[in-house]
Amino acid sequence: MRAALARVPRAGRICFAIAFVNAAIWGFVVPPFQVPDEISHFAYAQYLAETGQPPPQGLKGQYSPEEQGTLERLGFFETIGRAGQRGILTPSENAVLERFLASHPSPVGQGGTTSTSNQPPLYYALEAIPYLLSPSADILVRLALMRLLSALIAAGTVLAVFMFLRELLPRTPWAWTVGALMVAFQPTFDFLAAGVHGDNLLFFVSSLTFLLLLRAYRRGLTLCRALVLGAAIAAGVLTKLTFIALLPGIALALLLLCWRARRSQGGVRALALLAATAAVAFVPVALYAALNVLAWHRGGITAGGFAGATGSTLPSGGTVTLNQTLDYTWQLYLPKLWFMNHLYFPEAPIWSTWLDGSIGHFGWLDYTFPAWVYSDGLKLLYVLLALALIGLVRLRRGIPGMLPIFVCFATMAVGLLGAIGYAGIRYQLSTGYPFAQARYLFPLVALYALFIVLAANAAPRRWAPLLGALLVVLAMTHGLFAETLTISRYYG
């Protein structure tokens, strides 16, 4: 590992440090539990740290007495969804909170069902480390340390993106830094990195998987790469079930790597490498699945994960049809076609959800930029799309050799888009509320960085680094605007 870190270029280590500091600052600015679903993610990690097992779920208390009381005295439930509310700001309000924490309320909850308790426990097991190592038992101190781990994981995502671009464009060093820093200063990415949130590890493992597949494609599949790739796949599945949507594309890539290895290493060796990858990926997941089955037979509950992941039945007793799923998924990304019977969205999600959400919907989706920011963002997107197309044409000589692996990457992306649609239609019909959020696309953040690099590459060769630097400055300004907006929201 030391040798591997030594091979990381200095620029990559600097990008990592910048990303960590930036995410840590966001963690300091955003008030406790104001990152979406942070209360549930923290509750999962706290239960795991205190009991040594994932929350059992069921109709019981979701949060520990300590967390529930802290949320109430922070004014959390009056603040989320109400942009005019600030939470506690006065010394007297803070004194009430301190008196409650001084009474040492129990940190052990009942492990009831939350929005995250049906997810695997890998991220929460990692977050249990700073929780237990905290020098103070104060819940807010522990939360701050756990947020630092999320910032560290986000920095790892930025480094993985840097190395992905380095592998893809080895003769264009400026592109590695530009792409990585565009991710490091992306405000929606940073807002999530500010909190205890399982998506942070999902983004990292997904970006790492893109890197490992690309490296194996360019340099050949070796035993070491096969084992590391298998470990990354297992980590992805054990982080969040969303990662399963990437598996068809990953499987296609593994078959491609095996086919290429057959020519250089022989068929038996290639199959052995494929089997090694599959075994390392499969065994931890199978063991975890077996634990879930055992827990279900013992108590009718699952030990975190796999619960309700594939059902098509609605609370009303009806079912979601294939046509409904396909229509909804199509309309989630593209305009409604004439033969579709139902319009699921009053506004086109490609703009209102994906673009505007990527530009920035913050808090519990309760405060945003002024309208002109999203309008100008759409214009900028058109410009970047045109530039990226030109940049792609300029790189046309290297495209044919990379086309097979990018077909696999496209399959991974389509799998993710389909999974969002599959879950979204069921959630919307069950609750009446929209499901999709821009962060659901962030497992593809490596491809976002590549898109920006292609746009910068549209400029003449000597001017491309300058255009890339200008885009990074624009991203920094965007991030700073988002931070000042956040400060105004909670402290203004």
C-alpha cells in the first residue's frame, strides 16, 4: 500500500487534501443532522456501535433517547422543510441542550425501521470507529468526528477520479487535476460529504470500480487486479444496494477482460482470473445474505439489508406493472411519448430534478439558489455539451481502442438509471411524493469529470489547460456561493 501511495502523483495528493479540507469546512458550516437523512444514517451507525449488530428493524423506536432528545432540543423538526426557521441560536436555547446532554441519556435505541435500515452495514461499521474512538461521549462531538470520516471518504472519491483520468489520458496531466477538482468543488457532492451519509462510500466504491476496470483493460488483468476488483465489487454491494444496478455492466466488463486475457495468458489462466474476481466478490456478499436469511427465520426481520429491495406490491395491495415502470423510467430522463397513457411529471425531470438538483438543492431540499442561477446553469450546460462534442472529436484517434470498455461503462450507467426508475415508480405510487434526487447519479461522478475534461479539450492544445482552469475557478465560485447560501439559511 505504501508503494501504491508513492506512485500517486503529487497533484493527486494535493487534490485529495483540497477535497478533504473543503468537505470538512462544509461539515463545520452545516448544522448537526441537516444533511438529508443524516438522522437515520447516524442512528444506524450508533446502534451498530453500541450493540455490535445492525438495527433489527420493525415497528419500534427509530432513534436512541439521546438522539431523539438532541433533535428535539436542536429544533430539528421545526427547522427541516421550513426555510424561515434557523434552529437554536441563543445562549438560553443552547443551555437547554447542554443540560439535556449532561443528564447522559441512553445512546442505545431499539433499532426500528428507518429509510436506511434496510441497507447493508459496511459504511456504518466504518462510522462506528470514530464514534467509539471519540474522546467525548457527547453525541455532537461524535457526530463531528463521524463527519470527518465522510469528508475523508469524499476525498478518496476525488483521488479515484484523478487516477481514472490519469489512466484514461496519460499524456494530458492537466486533465487529471481539472476533472478531480471539478468533483472536489461540486456543491451537492460537498453537501453530502459534510454529513454522516452512506452515499459517500457508494460514490467512492463506484469511482474506484471505474478506475480498476479501466486499469485492467489498459494494462491487462492480473491476479492482483482481479482480487482488488473483486474486493471493490463486494464493498459496493455491502455499502448500498444501489450498487447492484452497476453489476450487469461490471459483469460485461469482466467478460471483456477475460476475453482479452485469453489471448495473452491463455484460456485457462483467463478463466482462473475471472473466477478469482467472482469468488472474492461473491463470498462476503453470500455470507452476509446468509446472515440475513438466518435472522429472518429467527425473528421475521433482517439484519440490515436486502429487505424490501425488489417488491412490486403497493401498500394498497395493487401491483406496479412493467408498462408503468418503463413509462415512468423513460419520462424520468426523456420527454413523454405519444403512446404513453400517463404523465408522471408536470415538469421535465431532466431539468427540474437532474440539472437543477446538481446545481444545488440543499438542506432537506428546503433551500435553493435564486432562479437565475438555474437558468444560467442551463445555458452553460448547452455550451459545455457543444465543447465536449468538439473535445471528443479531437480525441477520435484514441476512441476505437477504448470503445469496448466504454460500452461496459455505458451499461453500468443505464443500469443505474433503470434502478432509479424501478424504485422511483414504486415510491411515488406508494407515498404520492417524488423519489428522484440528483445525488442518485453521483456513482457516475467519474464520467462527469470526464465530460468536463472533454469540454476543456475543445480549446486549442495550448489553451485547453487555461480553459480547464477557468472551469475549476467557476466550480470554486459555485461552491463558495453555495456555502454562503447555507450560512445565510441557518445563521442569517
